[in-house]
Amino acid sequence: MHNIKKYRKYTVILFITSIVVLVFLSASAWNYALKGELAINSTILAITIILIFIIGILMFITAYRLSDKTKIDEHIKKIVEKERADIIAEFEKKEVKEEISDKKEVNTGEIVKKIIPGSQNLKTLKSFADKLLSNISKEIEIVQGLFYIKTKKTNLFTVAGEYAFTGDKKPRDFKTGETLPGQAAKNKELMIINEIPDKYFAAESGLGKSLPKHVIIVPVINKSSTVAVMELGKFKEITDTEQKIFKELSKKLGDKITKINK
């Protein structure tokens, strides 16, 4: 299959050379037979020459067909079509799996219900905030969390709840628009930060200290106003499903937080 055109050219040259040699030998043999110098029947000689000629043609046709580029192209085309069909089949299998996966999509509403604490035995804002962060860690596997509440007197956001916070200093208060949590409060939208600096904050467990690399900041909205902000750290990237959960949580928490913070 390598350099088919070159092989075909050599095949044709070999065939022409064979014909020339055959004609020369046949003419010499026929000449000797006519002169009586070759003891062979002319009919047998003629038949022999014809048979040799036919065999030569058959050999040429066979060799040419074996090196026929068109047939090789057809063979390659069949192989390509088969590979293409296999690839399409794999894609179809993948689409079926994704459809099945979509049907098993997580019920975000149920998770939000599990996360929001009940009012019983949670009379203070701190107890509610701490329980809220603890519930989030169970459902979404955060490794650290801070809950900021907007105070009515100063309009500053101040820490009201913590989860696994090990910083040496208490996080400072901020106004709307200040710092990243303040910016999220201003925009009223989730803020996702990936690959945060090592000193952003730290989480501590029985295995020692670890540094989360992903942060999601969730503004808590009530009647178009940001009443609280959650700052949550994770080891793994925040998924699309988790973003949906936090968006729903942002809306449903607002009214409850406002009532507790009267």
C-alpha cells in the first residue's frame, strides 16, 4: 500500500519488457522452426506462444488489481466509515447516560429545607447562624464558614456565626461594597473565587490544618436588600448544583433572618 503509483509504474514497465522479450523469443523460435533448425511442430509452438501471452496478461491484470489505488481507497473508506459509526455509537451511549443522569437530578428544594434550621431552641441569631453553617457543611461539605449580619444601627456587616474558623483575629466588619463579601452584598449575586491565596483563611480538623482553595460568598436577600452574607470555604470546586442550592437558600433565608434579627 506504500507508494502505490510507483509500484503500478514498475508493474507496467515489467509487463512491457516481458512482452518485448516474449515477442523476440517467439519470432526467433518461429524463424528457426521454418528453417527446420528447431524440431517442433509449428502449431504446438503457436499454441504455446499464445498461452504464454495469455498467462502474461492474466499476471499483469492480477498485479495491477493488487496495486489498484481505487480499490485501496475504497477499503480505507470502509474502515473510516466503520470507525465513524463506532464513534457515533459511543456518543449516543453517552447521551443516553446523560439523559438518565438528568432524570436523577438533585432536588435542590429538599436540600434547602434540610439546611435551614427550625426555630425551636434557636432563640438567638448566633445559635441560628451556627446551626445553619453546620447544616451546610453536612450537605455541601464546606470546611469553613462565616455568617455576617447587617446591623441596623451602623449598617455594618458583622460576624454573627462561625464554622471551623481558626483565624487569630476576628474578621473585621465591613460596609456594603467593601471587601469581597461587601461587593457580593452590593451586587446581590453569588461570588465564586477559585484558587484563593494560602492566607485567605484556614480550616482545622483532626488531621491538622488544611487550606481550602475555593470560596463562595452568598448574599442573603430580603425584599431587594442584602440582610446577611455567608462566606464559605471548600476544598473542591463549587458545582452547578451547589450554586443552585445557594441561590435558592439566599432567597428563602432572607425573611427568616430578618424576623430573628428584630
